Amino acid sequence: MSWRHVAATVLLCAGCSLQVLAVLGLVVMRNAYDRLHYLGLAGYGALLIAVAIVVRESFSLIGDKSLMTGAVLALFGPVLAHTTARSLRAREHGDWRARIERHRERERS
């Protein structure tokens, strides 16, 4: 058993553990806003799985694609969470800035 095999196994287990925690968080949380916090965790789990594939397979076609997929998920996960939260807020309140402006006016007075 080589060091690459051990490192890939450890990274794969860590990535899968993060994915399981993200799914459990999505299932347990009651509010959609609380569920969004676990979306970013899934992106980092995917990145760890991608790094495990690169460690195991080296930089090849499959390794490069997995690394790119993991990086895209980790980088754009927070953007997706922010956009989803803004969309939910707009659906609840009409305009996503509506209650923010009222709150700022109360703070000034």
C-alpha cells in the first residue's frame, strides 16, 4: 500500500463525511434559510473528493475534470446560497430591500 493510496483514502473519507454532514443538516433544519448554511459544506466535500481523485489518478483527464468540478462547486456554492437567499427574501417580502430600508430608518431615529 503506497502513500498515495492512503492519502486518497483519507481525503475520500473526509469528503464523504462532509457530504453526509451536509445532507443531515439539510434534513434536520426546519427553515430554508438555515438549510442554506449547509450548502457550502457540500461544495467543500466535493472539493476533497476531487483532490482524492487527483492524488489517486494523478493529473490526467479524469483528475483534471474532477479537480475543476470540485473547484467550481466550492467557489460558486456561496454565490448560489446568496442568490437563493435573496430570491427567498424577495418572494416573502416583495422586494428584498423592503424591510432593510425600514430597519435603517428605525436605527437613524
